[in-house]
Amino acid sequence: MPIRTRISPAGDGRPAGEIALAEGAELVAVPVRPGPEADVAGLGVSPPVDPAELLAFHDAKGEAGEVLACPLRLGDRTAELLLYGVGDGSPGALRRAGAALARRAKGREHLVAVPPEGDPAAFAEGLLLGSYEFWIGEEPRKRAVGAVTVRTADRAAVDRAVIVAQAVAQARDLANQPSTDKGPAWLADRAVEFAEAAGLGVRIRDENALRAEGFGGLLTVGAGSPRPPRLIELTYEPEGGADRHVVLVGKGITFDSGGLSLKPTDNMKTMKTDMAAGGAVMAVLRALPALNARVRVTGLVAAAENAFSGSAMRPSDVISHYGGKTSEVLNTDAEGRLVLADALAYADADLDPDEVIDVATLTGAAKVALGLRHGALFATDDALADRLLAAGEAAGEPLWRMPLVDDYRPGIDSEVADVANIERRGYGGGAIMAALFLREFAGKRPWAHLDIAGPARSTSDEAELTKGATGYGVRLLLTLLTTA
């Protein structure tokens, strides 16, 4: 569902109190930095409690995420003054501050905010991402704040933040959607809607086209489900041409039972979000025209449901992937790499990109290694890796580069195929072994693999994240594709 909260920049110089009075706002927010007393000079009204006394009373330090409230008289009505901490003023702190403010404003219709010094886009992103809500059934009693007026003259920064936050929300919506309805065809239908809304090119390969063209990984992984696989292809080409072509490949497993190598029940509960990376790729493509990106981008989402039945793939099966390379299935729960292999081989053989980046909730090993906030980055090209690391840092979606250890490559040798889908010699390093498997299909051009098994999901509302799917990867990739 779209983010309910609307942000409007107000750069006419009026004090926040005057804007709130004129527009009927219920909340007026001003920033507080650690150390100095609160500055309410631009407020235009006098609160009944001195802000400095309020901070001292609550022993508040102005840290990012702190929000204090006191009554405020606006004309003939009562409102609230919110003092929100901004910490060190970094983009990450401003996102956290905006998200905390949005959560405090829940149930209200209009908030007027004096933005902190620093990056207004980060603050606006935090406001919108913290306002995200997803439910099925009766509307919750308290909805996200309806509208926010931000007193800034930098309209372009706020407009960009709105586009980016909406893209993140779209990715979250796709991943949070229960798999009751969300099969590969459902995801493909959403891709067509995205393409029509944004003016993208789109091609959907159904099971017949996949069979005719030799996409054996997708067909084999999807064989156990009555809902057959799809390969989604979205294309964006900027007007006037582009100087490079980037292919994004997203894992689109719409539910992962583990197949015949069945997952434990607890591990299966979050598997409706196993297509989170595919949803992120779709959302990125949809946002590129609005951001006037100057790079040509193709998005591939390899969509399948990994179910178990009499027709499901078995351990010991051998798959012939797109282009003819074969893999031996030793564990049917290592299915994401099997569908990605098809898409990577197709991108390398047919699309002639300058760079390929795949994104996937691929391994529990990456989550064990890096936790819930960092994605694991593997890359064959240092320049591409450095740009991804910088984009992740700027966007608030950090990556940590991991090694592609050539000495581990014998661990995925197979006795009957070109490669095995899991490590079989006791090396460990499950995330590394998965990346080495994918490298076999990526070709010789610059390639990066983002394993986002940890940060794609959140167990609670934290900073700009909300419980459930996080939309991780959208901000990172949009930053990468829209900056020089």
C-alpha cells in the first residue's frame, strides 16, 4: 500500500508556528542537538513550558530518536510541541530522528516540522520510512500521520526523498504480501503494473518460454509447485541514451519450504520474504525514470516457489542451466542460487552489460557473519565493489566486503556435473561457497553479489526500519545508479 504520509516543503520563510496555525496542524516539531539548549526562535509561538527546562526535567540529551512533548497553544486551540533529538546530525542520525518523529505523530493528521541542519533528504526519508504501515483486514486504530510540512527551501532534496521512500515501501509491500496469493505469476503481474506506471519495457517468460529457451534452474526449482515459475525482465533506457548498461538480478522465491530438504517450521515462517531482493529490483526499476537516471538498466527477477511434492526436485538431480552449464543438486534448500544461475548466464550471454549485480536473501551464513544490518558483498571488480560500498554508506544500507576464496573452489566440485549447489568438502564459509557457485555463471565482466539474508528483514521497528520486510537494497542501488 502507498505510504499514507505526504510531505510538503514550505520555503516561504514563515515561522513554524504560523504555518501550523494557518494549516490547522496538531503537532509542531523542532530539532534539539546534544549540549546546547533548544532553539525555538523560528517557532512563532511560545510554549507554556520552557524547552530547556523540559529537556533537563527528562534528562534528555538530544540523541537521535529522542522525542519529548509539551502542550502548545495555537490561536484558540491546543496542539503539541515536539522536541526531537538529532544526535551528531549525520544522515543516519537524521533518518533515525525523522522515523522517531513519525512514530510519535501516529494517529495525527498534520505535523509541521522545523528540519535540522544537514541533509533534508535523509530527514524526510526517515519521516516517510518510519510512517510505513502494512496490514490486511480492519484498518488499525492509529494510522500514520497524514501530512507533514517541512520548513525547507530545498524542494529537490525532499522530492527525491519522497521518490526513494515510496520505492522502498513498494519493495516492502511486495515482500510482506502473504504467499497465499503471491506466486510467481502474481509477482510478474505486479512487474507489468510497475512497467505501465513508469514507462518501462517489460517481458515475462512463462514456463513454456522458459522450457523453450533452456532455463533449467527456474524450471527445476519450480517443479514441485502447482504455481509455475516466471522470469521477469524490466528495462529502463534514459532519453538521449546512456554511457553504460547495468543488469540487476534479483532472487524471487515467492515461498521457500526448502523443498524435499524441508526447513524446520520456525525457519519457514519468514519465507514469504524470500523474494525481497526481487521486489527491491522491481522497485528500483520503477523509480529510475522519476529520478532521471542516466544509466541503462535491465532488471531480471527469477521467480519460483520452492515447494515439495511428487514432482519436486530431488537431491542428486542434475540441472542444465541457461547456456548449458550443469549443476548437481545436493540440497534442495539451496535453491536461490539455482534460479540466479539461469538469470546470470542469460545476462552474460545475451544482454551484453557493462556490469552485473545480483541481490539475494541467499544464505543463513551471511546473517550469522554480519548480523541484521549489513549486507555481504562479493565482487570480482574492485572499482565496482568500492562504488557499492560508498553507495551503501551514503544510503544508510551498509555493506561489508567478503572474500571470494579461490582455494575454496574445489569444495563445490561435482562428480557428475560442472558444479555442485552446496559445499561438500568441509570448508565451511557457506556465504562464500554460494558466491563461488554464482561466479561460475556470471561470466568475465564486472560482477557483484549482495547476500542480504540479514538486513532484508527486521524483527522490530528500529530507526527507519519497520518490523517485517525492510526494502533493503532499494536505497543503496538507487544511490549507485543515480550518482556519477
